[in-house]
Amino acid sequence: MKRTSVFDCTLITLDKHHHDNGNLSVVEGDATLPFPIRRVYYLYDVPGGESRGGHAHKELYQLIVAVSGSFDVTLDDGFVKRTFSLNRSYQGLLVVPGIWRELNNFSSGSVCLVLASLIYDESDYIRNYNDFLVYKNV
Ligand code: TYD
């Protein structure tokens, strides 16, 4: 997954069921996503001004959803950076492997839900930016 670009990453609009008593959005496995969901985790109570991420993955696909509040996700393929402001509970950002990501500008009380294609594996991470550039042949 060395050759992926930020343009392989895209916003996906999820099914939204709007009712007077509230909204409901659905992610229905392969029908919604181009990967099987093997893991779900979420970030919350992120202190103001803090950032998360700061790494890339070699094989992992993710869908990142601001289920509550808002935050920014900056993607970087070694050549191009794209920043997405996530603030809709019915939108997810598909992040393909081989992309450096930084998450910041978390609003108070925001929750970042991540659907992931693989179980947690530290060896799938690239945590050093120079190592990432070498990996991408930049
Ligand atoms: P990390 O992925 O670096 O967090 P972020 O990208 O949000 O900044 O993970 C932070 C810590 O949590 C790290 O020590 C590993 C641990 N962790 C797990 O044990 N399992 C998981 O599924 C994830 C995502 C992280």
C-alpha cells in the first residue's frame, strides 16, 4: 500500500433515517464500506488543543466519523495534504492504507468513532514521519 494517495481517501455519506424523535445512521458492513469491519474504537475526552494520530498504517483501512462534535483530519501521502473538517454524524472519512494522518481541533465533548479493517497490530503502524517518507519512496 505504498502507492496510495490522499485522493484515494473520500467522504462517505451514510444512510440517515430522520425522524421527529431523532436521527439514526447505519454502517452495514460490506454494503457501505470497501473493507470488512474487524475493530471499532472511539476517541473521546480529548483535551482542547490536543492532537491525535501522527502516524500511518501499512495495511489498515479506516472509516472515521465525528459521531458527536467536530474535529479536523489532515491526510498526507508524502506529496499532497488534504484537510477534512468532520462535523456530521452521517458522514465518514474513508482513509486507505499508506496515508499519514493528524487529527486536531477537537470540539469540546466530541467523539471520534473509527471503524477499522484489522485488529490492533502495532507492527502495522509507521510512527516516524521520515520512515513514512522512505516507505512512500518520497
Ligand atoms: P494510537 O493509535 O496511537 O492513537 P491515536 O491515533 O488516536 O493518537 O493509540 C494510542 C494507544 O492506544 C496506543 O498505546 C495503542 C493503544 N491502542 C490499542 O491498544 N488498541 C487499539 O485498537 C488502538 C487504536 C490503540
